[in-house]
Amino acid sequence: MFKTVLLITTYNSPQALRCVFDSVMSQTMMPDEVVIADDGSADSTKEVIDAFRRCYGGTVRHVWHADEGFRKTVILNKAVAATKADYIMEVDGDIILDPHFVADQVANASQGVFVCGMRAYLPENVTSAMLAGDMSLFAGVRTPGLGRRICARRIPWLSPLFRSRHSRSTRQCMGSHMAYWRSDFIRVNGYDEDIIGWGTEDREFARRLLNAGVRRRTLRFAAIEYHLWHKVNSNPIDTERNNRIFREAVESGRVWADNGVDKYL
């Protein structure tokens, strides 16, 4: 059996991360390891991670670097370098996991394949209550005001019918819901650290996996996620530069990221 790791990205959102950890503790199948890729959070985040480590009982790694702006690609590469697990399930630190999330990911793992999943969106009022410790409004697929409710329906027998959707595209590929083999990650040299700031790092990584011949599986009606509400902040300068790097990967068929994970291995 292959070893699994749940890779969680975070930055200065300890209340959200606590909610994520609560959902991890409710899993029907636990990952072999949990790694937190921390893009420079303050000590309050470490305190939440330490509390989770004490109750989790398994291997928990906190990979941190100093806050020098949005460097998600860098901390993800460092986090993957820190684990030896075979299969990586990547989510963001504002994602609530359905209890069957890990089990569904394991059931859909296949050699030579990476997975892109979907997510439902929690409304602002429910998110605010959850961050304050009040879970009374959260009811899974029945949560009032839930956005993209169809993405919260777990119907495992229906899921295989959607596996080949967008099979050669990076459409709807999000780092908040991806899974891939560590060996394939190393094969394309991980995330491109020339991508700085918000946007396209996940699609560019997925594009290079496709360029390398790794097949995409779209996961719907399984491995359900709920995204906590938050404002979206982006820098248009970063977005344009990052989009340019993504377009180059599409047009050139490039597989290898020159500025990637190899420096940490």
C-alpha cells in the first residue's frame, strides 16, 4: 500500500486552519502524514498546529519560512521536499473536508494520473460563525446559502462517469483540490517559483504534468470540499506575469520548471 500525505497550505489564518484540522480529525481514513506548508505565518498559527499535533497522534510536519510576501510556490516545493510519502493530497488552509475525503482520494489514486477536484462555497455568515467556533449553521450539503451545492453531493457510483472530463485541459484545476504522485511532482520539478503572488501556479503545474504525459482525472461527487468565504485579493501585475508564464508552458510544451523543487531535495 502506498503512503499518503495531506498537504495543507496556510498563511496567518489560524481560525480557519483550526476548522480544517477539525475536519481532518473526522476522516474515516487518516492520511499517513499531515504536512502544513506555512508561507510565513505568525506564532498564533504554530500554536494551532501544535495543538493539532497533540491530538492527531500521527506524523505532523510544519514547514515554515519567513514572510516575504506571497510565495506559495516556494513553500509548496519545500513542503513536498520534506515528505517521503508516495501520494500527495493538496488542499488549502480554508477548506473543510468531508469525512470521506481521504478515503475517496485513495480510491481514485492511479499511477500516471493526477486528480483535480471540485469544491462548494460556504457563505459569509456561516464562515464567520465557524471561525468563531459555532458549527451550528454548517450542515454539509444542506448548509443554508451554500454555493455550488452540486459540488457537495457525494455520489461515489456516479463519480467515474466524470473522470475523463477536461482530460487534456487545466480548466478547473485548483491547488485547493489536487492530488498527485510525489514521483510525478519531482519529474516536472514541482511548482515554478518564478510564479510569485496569487494566481495560475496550480494550472501551470498541471499543464506541465499533462505535457509530461501524466493523465488528468476529474473528481466529482467524491472527495467533497467546502471552501470558507473570504475576500479575494490579487495584484494585477503579478497576475499578468503569472499568466504569461502559464501561456508559455502551454505553447512550448515545457515539462521542467527551471526554478523548481530540485534545490531542496
